[in-house]
Amino acid sequence: MMEAGEEMERVLKKRQVLLFFVLLGIAEAGSTLRRYSVEEEAENGFFVVNLLKDLGLEVEELAARGPRVISKGKKLNLEFSRQTGDLLLREKLDREELCGPAEPCVIPFQVLLENPLQIFQAELQIGDINDHSPVFLDKEIILKISEMAASGTTFLIERAQDLDVGSNGLQTYTISPNFYFHLKLQDSPDGTVLPQLVLDKVLDREEQSEIRLILTAIDGGIPPRSGTALVLIEVLDINDNAPTFSKIRYEVQVPENNPVGSQVAVVSARDLDIGDYGQIVYSFSQASEDIRKTFRMNATSGEILLAKTLDFESIQTYTVSVQATDGGGLSGSSVVFIQVMDLNDNSPELTVSTLNNHIPENSPETVVAVFSVADPDSGDNGKIVCSIQEDLPFILKPSVENFYTLVTNTALDRETRSQYNITITITDLGTPRLTTQHTIIVQVSDVNDNAPTFTETSYTLFVQENNSPALHIGTISATDSDSGSNAHITYSLLPTHDPQLALSSLISINADNGQLFALRSLDYEALQTFEFRVGATDQGSPALNSQVLVRVLMLDGNDNAPFVLYPLQNASAPCTELLPRAAEPDYLVTKVVAVDRDSGQNAWLSFQLLKATEPGLFSVWAHNGEVRTSRLLSERDAPKHRLLLLVKDNGDPQRSASVTLHVLVVDGFSQPYLPLPEVARDPTLEEDSLTLYLVIALASVSSLFLLSVLLFVGVKLCRRARTASLGGCSVPEGHFPGHLVDISGAGTLSQSYQYEVCLMGDSSGTSDFKFLQPVHPSSLPQCSGKEIVENSTLRNSLGFNHY
């Protein structure tokens, strides 16, 4: 047993030595550092360089190596063409954003070749262009100068800020022409130019208490850019002692986790003057915008406080110039050097460069992921240890530059396990230790061997007619026992074999969940039922599908009101029914015929008499619409009657239609004039007009009597002459005026009737109609002095069909 253990230990050592030399070779292969350059603000798609030669590859083998560009820290949005090997920009680069004032601006990146794994190190140098103008943080610079200041005295002015660097940065200043000052430029230790005002002529406050000058800052770009500020000089009374700081340089160390508002440092200055000239005000001098946002100064106590949280990973040191100014305008300056102390406040970061989380089962060693780790902290706070769970068939292989490769250790079997949750744990060595975990879910791929199965063999859906468009009428559901895309089901409507059924205009289906929708309002009267098929297809390769029959049954709604076929209500002349005054009770006057397009109880019709001139004279049978008399007619009954009937169905809500009947009561054919049927008037109007008619009638009687006597003889002679010319039974035309309205075709009786009408004449020349019972044409009686007039002849003569 001991010999076997020693043998195993020697094998493991040999493997470790072999792995060391392999990784060393990979690191040396990617250790050559190449530098490329591009100017900032280059457009998207700008060509940087062709990397084929530097990578030592041909165009044909480039795509197979799986190249990709990776950058850490400050991200470079670069695109690497696998077809040509060109390195292109994917967005504009801002040098000031990426590097700030640092010069040169160099950002490293790597080109990762996956098959086999190789990392190519490179740098991109971003050149500066003159895209920023000098800017004064204070648009108005106030200087308080004593009138006793001697000629040659120098006054420091707030400098301008320019984000550009090199020759594009700030180069010089100019001052507007004046009698008192000229501008002197002084180089600072950090290489910037500081403007100073030099007094040429002694000031006299009584002569001029305020001087305004324009200070212009100019950079070295082509063309140059500039910025201006107003210098306001207030002339003060004499002040002969300037404030003096206790230290020329202050140095402090501040932990990066200090809270906002905490004290950073305290500066102190002394002025030998007294009164207002001895009152000192502290302020920042030549401070950048970043310093003003990070710190604030207590003008009275000289205390520097933290205005924003510090971050060692962003800025490690600050150099803050402070100024002490007394009431007379004299000032002294000092420098505070602030060093930010690093703490382990950043957890390690993991960046996945390549991820393949769908692994076919029974595959050999396969790369699952390539990732890099980083920690922005410094020292032990930035050192990282990486690991995964031990009970998984995967291993981590370290590479160069903090890169790791996650690969399968053995072939995977989906039937044993279809999914693996791999947790990558990275821990730094700081105090306290910080840990970051990243989980990768690996799916073992399946083959598509199961078609979708519907939950039912067929579907029957019921839809109420007059539905709203886009109504959800049902859901078709199918399942697939496969996994992943093989189990993702898409639903569709299959073409129908009925050319009369426009299915695409009636029904739509949600391809994702099988919900069926009615595209428009459906009408039961137009379409009672229809069928179609729905297909379910998975997304496997090859795709499998199945189909099911769907039957839609329409439910009728009461959406149609009854329609009156007879009598027609839109005729040009109202329909008039004739009623003999001698009609017996239960005499059939007419029959109202109506239909309803709905079905079932929605089409069950009933009839109701709503209103009549004589309420008790007529009745309506509720189920067949027959209008009959309820009693015998009397002389007091009106000759004209108007009946208003209501036809209603049995639906919910109930719908109805109304019909108006005009009934004319006739005594016999001997009536000299059959008045036209009229629409019933308002009874109150008839009562009002009756009195007027009586007055007119009484006034006319006398005149008509005299006229009748004069015409009597003439009429007598005319009748004798006409009787002699006809030679038989004749119809006196004077008894049937020609202006009667023809309402032929408006009757309701189904049989053809004939009436025996006798025109009787005597020696006096008078004649009358005699109403007899209707007889069949085959049994017409024979009588002398009488003529038989058929229904058609009587209709044309009288202007009506029947009574």
C-alpha cells in the first residue's frame, strides 16, 4: 500500500510539472506587447489595424480560431472582424473620459484565440485632439488690492482649466489693455502656466475705486481655442502685512471609508495686522473642479472637510492649494498633500468572456466558459483565489493574466442528470476577506423525439353572437415531453378545405399560448357553426407537429326585432281594410303577418292591440295576428277606425315592432261616395273642428237646396237619355267619383271572391246597390234586371278590393 501511494504521488508531480511548462509556453506566446494608435473622436467603424500579421494567422484559419477582443478596467468598445482580421472602433473614443490628464493615454487589451487557447497582449494609444476650450471655474475673479501697493507688486490670479493635454492644452494668457497692470506668466512645478497681475502704476482709490479687466486663456491647438473671465479689482485702503501659514506644506493620510463631513485637515495662518486687515479668510487656490467637489473649506477656521466619499481605486492622492486672505486683500498660500489609504472595500470581479452552457450529452472534453478575475484593490487586498464545487464533472484550468477555463472532466449523460449548477467562488486575501460567487447553469442537450400532444382529442367552443372584436373564445393547449427548444410549442391555424369559409377573417390564434380570438363580430343568422384544425409544432430539429379539430358553435342572441310583412308600413298609400257594417262578431277583418330572423324563443311572436278608435270593437289574437270584431257594429260607431298593434318576440331583452291598420266601415255598394281612408287624427282636434263644420253645413244647406231644385229637371232628362243608350244594366258613373284611391293588392283574404250586385232602376230613374252574400262563380244566380259584376270589375270601378 505504501509503495502504491508513493507511485501515485510521483505521477501527480509529473503532471504538475507538465502543466507548468504548458502554461509557461502559453504565457510566453502572448507576452509580446504591441502598441497601436488612434485619435480620439474617430467615427464608429474606424479602421485601427489589421492583426493578421501580428497574430501570425492566415485569413482562412482566423474564423476557426474563434478570436475575440477583451479589455479590462476601462472598457474599449472594439470590434474584431473574423473575415478580414481588421480591428475597428464600435463607438467614438473620448481620451479625456478614458485617461483624464494622463499623457500618453494608453489602454491595454487582449485578443483571445479559443481553439486552441492563446492570448495576444496589445495596447491602444489614444491621441488627443483639440476638442475642449479653456474654462475658468469662476467667471468673475475678484482681487482686493490696497492703494498703497507698490509698483511691481505681483498678484496671483485663478488659472483656467483645459481638459486637453500636450500642445492642445492651455498655453498662454492675455489681459485687456489698461493703465495699471500687465500680465506675467509663471510656470508651476506641475508644468502648468499660472497667470499673475503685475502692478505698473500705484493705485489711487479716490481716483478709481474699481478696475475691470478681461483675462483670456488660449490653448495651443490648431485652430486655438480660448476662454475668458472677468477680473474685478477692488482698491482698498492700506494693508501692509500679508497672512503667513504655520506650514508651507501639510501632509495628511485619510482612509477611503471616511464619512462625508468628517475632518481631513486644519490649516492655520497668522496676520500681524489688526482690525479688518487682521481678519483672515481661508479658501482654495487654483483648485480643480474635482477638488472642489470632493472637499470644502471652512473659511473662518481653516478646517478642510470631506464633501464626497473617497475612492482609492479612482484617485490615490490630492494636492490642495489653500489661500489665506486678510481684510486688506493680502494673501498667503500653502499646500495640503492628502493621501487616500486603501481598504479592502471592493469584492473581486468576474468577467465571462466565452460561455457555452448547452453541452450535448456524451461529448468529449468541452470548454464551458472562459473568464477573467480582477480586484481593483491593491496589495493582498487585490490577490484572488478561484474555485468550484468538488462533486461536479468539471475542472478549472488557470491561464495567463488571471484568465481561467472551465471544461468538462468526463462525458455527460442527460438521462443521469440534465442540469448542473456550477458556482465559481473567487476570494481575495484582504482583511476581511471578500468573496464573489458566479453561478453558471449548464444544460445537457436533448434530442427531439416527442411530438406535441393536445390535452383533448377535439375542442368544442360556444360563442354568443354579436361578440366584441378580439374576444377570447377559448384556449387550445398541448404539451411536449422534450426539453428546451424541443419542447417550445408554436400554435397555428391550418388551411381549411372549405373555400366558402374565410377562416383568416374570423379567427386568430396566439402562437405562444394557443388562445383563440374572434377577429370580428359573428352573426348567428349568417353562420351557425364552423370547423377548423389547429396545428402544434415544436422547435426541434427536425420539427415535430400534431393537429386537433376545433368546432365552433354560435349561440343565438335576440338581436333582430320582428318585421311586419303585411300590411306594409312603408307603402306610399296607407293600407285600408273594409268592414261591412253588418259584420257578425268574430268577423275576420285582416291578419297581420310578421317574421323574426332570430331562432328559438327569440323568434316566438305575439300580437297585442295597443290603441284603437273604438277600444271594444276589435280584438287581436295573440298567437296568429288575426284582427276580428268583438261585437256587432252600431250606427254610433265611427266609419273610420285606426288600430295600433304591437308585435313582440319572446327574447331577452324583448324586441318589438308596431303596425298601424286603417279600417273603413261601409254600409253597402249603394253609397254614393266612399271617402278615402285617413290617418286617425287627434280626437281633440276633431272635436274642435266639428263645430266649425256644423256652422258651414247650416250655411250651405239653403244655397244647396235652391241649386238642387234647379238641377233636378236637368238630371232627370239626362238619366233617361243614358238609360236608353245603354240598353241594359249599367253602373251610374255619378255614384263613383274618379278620384277614389286604388289600393288593389292590399287585401288579406286568400280566396278570390265574387259579389252579386244588382243595379235596379224604376220609372222614376233612381237606382241602388244591393249587397248580397259572396258566391262562387259556378253558382251565380240568374235574375232579370240584374248583372253579375266580378271582383276585378268591381275593384276597378270602386277603387278597393274587398271589405
